[in-house]
Amino acid sequence: MVLHGLLPKPLPADEVTVGQLLIHPLHPEKDGFLSQAASAEIDDLNDYHIQLRYKDLFSVDQEGRFMTNYGAKFDLGRVYRQPNLLTVFAEQMIQRDSQHPIRAFQAVLEDPQAREWITRIVQAGKEIYIVMGVTELKNAVFKRAKLQDAGASNRLNELPIEKGAKVPKAVRRDSTLGLGTETKVSGVFGMDVRKVTARITRPEVPHDLADIDYRWYYYDIPGSTTKEQLMVGLGQPLKANELRLMLDLSEEDVKTNLDAISQLSLDALSAAASPMLRPNSPALRGRSPSPHPSLRI
């Protein structure tokens, strides 16, 4: 099985599900809507696939975001010049996918509360997305991968991911747990997520040229005195590269730097408490001993 659009970083599995409306695919905690009225119909439309002992090969960009997945039987030509590769082995891969995304989308729109949420988001000037499939990995272990034989074969050397590596934070080893500790990660690594375009307009207003790629639905707005309507369109699945570029690394970089500073502080305190250092040691005084013992500063 191929992952849905690979996410630049994993998401908690309990935060995204099929049929969920979001204002940001990579930050489901910000705002969203899950229709309880449509949940049974959406579940009936879902297809499920479970694979045990799942293997894959991921590439990571210079900023530490997952970029592409190549599968366990990868094409050597696609990965030959990739400098930042990770192997992944997961105990389980669980994929939930809507077999009829259009019918699932219609079921969501039939919920008046969903249309109220969409109207509020449109009035706030925010974007809207809907999840139509998720790929979840359970107890996944990541390792650094290097091609053997200078790329003459598909064989890989695997090593633990080095401390401070530019990879998603969730797959890094925690140095406080010891160098030999393997981090096992569970979460959503891929999504079929689609852009939803919505506008409040009047029936006589023509569509834009950009509306051609969307499947459109129209609903009267209750209480409108000007006969306005809510028009909602379902777009195509976002590609992995589109999702990768949506991840703003500024906040995560700040958090990473703060973690590094905190770790340096802990290392300094540990060194200061070491019995190898005497109270009058130059290392604690912050100066080097004089090369002339007879001189007193």
C-alpha cells in the first residue's frame, strides 16, 4: 500500500479522522468540525486496510520535514542522490479511506451545523480543508539510511539517528533516555486531505475560471433578506509537497533551540556537580591558571 499524501511531520492519531473539516491540515487543534449527524454514513463509505510489519523509506528535506516516501521496494534511481534518508519499520500500518469522497462530502454538507461552521469560517476569511483518508503507523522506528555499494544495489546500511539531526522532532532520540534508546512513534503519517472552497454569493453571480477543478454544491442561507447562498466546492487531494510547504518551521525551530539551550544548561550543572572538579578549580573560576606560579593575581 502507498501512503496518502505524506505529512511533513506526524500528527496525533486522535486528532484527525475521515470526514473532519479543518482550517489547517497540519494543525487540527486550531479549529475544525466533525459532523456527528453524518458519522454513520461516512463510516459506511470507508475502506480499511491493515498491514503488519510495515516497511518504508522516507526522505527528509534540509529543514527536517518528511518529503517523500519510496516504499520498501524503492526505485534506486529515485533515491540515489538523496542525502537525507530514513528507514521506517512499523508494527502496523492502518489505512482508512473513503471509497466515495463526493458522497461523504455531501453527507457532511447535509448537516446544518456543518454549513453554519463553514459560513463562520468563510466570514472570518480562513481556508477550509476536509480529510478523506488517513494512514496511521503504530510503534514506528526510524533509522538513518545510507546506500551500500555506492548505490550499485538497493541494499541499505542503517544507523541510529544522530543527536540533533534535522528530522521531525517526534522521531529523534531523547538524549535524556540514553544513547541506545529507540524512539517508537505512533501517529498519522499520511492524509488524503482536500481543499474546500466556499463563498457567500448570489445565484446570478458567475463562477470564476479557477472553480473548474471543484465539485460545487449550493445552499440557501437561512434568514437572508438578499437571497444570498452558500456555495461550497470540493477540490483534489493535496500532494505531499504541498503539505510540506504548509508547515511553518519558525515555532518548531524556536522550541528546538530552547530545548538545546535547556540541555546545555543541564550539562553545565551536571559538570559543576562532578566530584572531579574542586571548588578552587580553574574550570569553576572561569580563568586559566597562571603559567608563573610565583605570580599572584
